[in-house]
Amino acid sequence: MKIGEAQQLYREQVKEFRTQKSAISKQLENLRSKMENSPEGKENYGSEAATLELTLDALDEKQKEYQDYLDKLADQYCAYWNAAAAEQQRDATAEYTAELGKIMEVARRLMKGSIVPASDERKLMEYSMDLYQAAKNIGAIIQREKREKYKSLWGEEEEKEYDDPREVAENAEASGAAPEIVSVEDTMASVSPS
């Protein structure tokens, strides 16, 4: 089962259990009120109150089990999300480093007095006008009779597409044993009156 699907399923279960617990708590409160206001209330309503308390405990236990599993799913979701985001950051850092290396190489070539493509000079200017001017000034000083001519370092650049971290996290397979889905009605029915 995918993490996103499991989260949705178990959230709905927890919500259903909360709703049912609230209804049973109100019933128990009304029953206790009847027990206090009636002389033979404990005798007439005691068994029913005990059953409601046991039912409430069973619902609470199952809800806690589901909530614990939801917490584990949230940890897994975060791990997959962070892994997908880290991949994007790693690639962006690698691209930036390569871009910076090219800019430094253009500056080095200009400092040697070589001829570089105008597009490469523009990239250097966009990165740092000061570095560009320094490289051009040093290049003018060192100019030789025979200068090297280079081709552009930037070729056709492809833009990489990334997976949406949310989609990656939601569609990853949930690990660990998931608790069995038991309906509220079955949980309530499992409590037998004493």
C-alpha cells in the first residue's frame, strides 16, 4: 500500500473512532446521570455503564494503534520527501559548481589575452562585472601577438525535470506491518457485557 493511500485510510479510521468515542462518552455521561438521580440506578444501569466503559476502552485502544501507525507513516513520508528534495538540491549544486567553473575558465582565458565568444563574456559580466573588468584589463596587459581562440563552454543545455517530493512520498510503498483495519462496529461488538 502506498504511503499516501495508507495515511488517508488510517486518518479516516481515526476520525471514525473519535466520532464513535464521542457518542459513547455522551451515552455514558447520560447513563451516569440517571444512575445518580435514581435510587435503584446502579442496579438498573450498572451493567450497561460497564459495557459502555469497556467499549470506550476498546475504541480508545484501537484508535491509539492506528494513530501510532500514522506517526510511523509520517516519518516514512518525511524520509521520502527529504530524499527527493535532497536529490534536487544535489543536482542544483552540481550545476552551479559547473557553471562557476566555466565562468572562472572564461576569466582565466581573458586574462591570458585570448579571444573568447561574446556569449561567454556576457555570462562572465552577468556573474561579476568586477571580475570581467579585471580579466579584460589583465588580458590587455598580457596581450601577445598570437592569441588563442576558444569555442563557447556553454553548449546546448537541457533542463532536468524533477519528481514532485509530495508525489514521491505519497506513492512510496509503506513499510512495516500495518494494523488490521477493523470497523468501529466490529470493535464495539467485540466487547461483551459482563
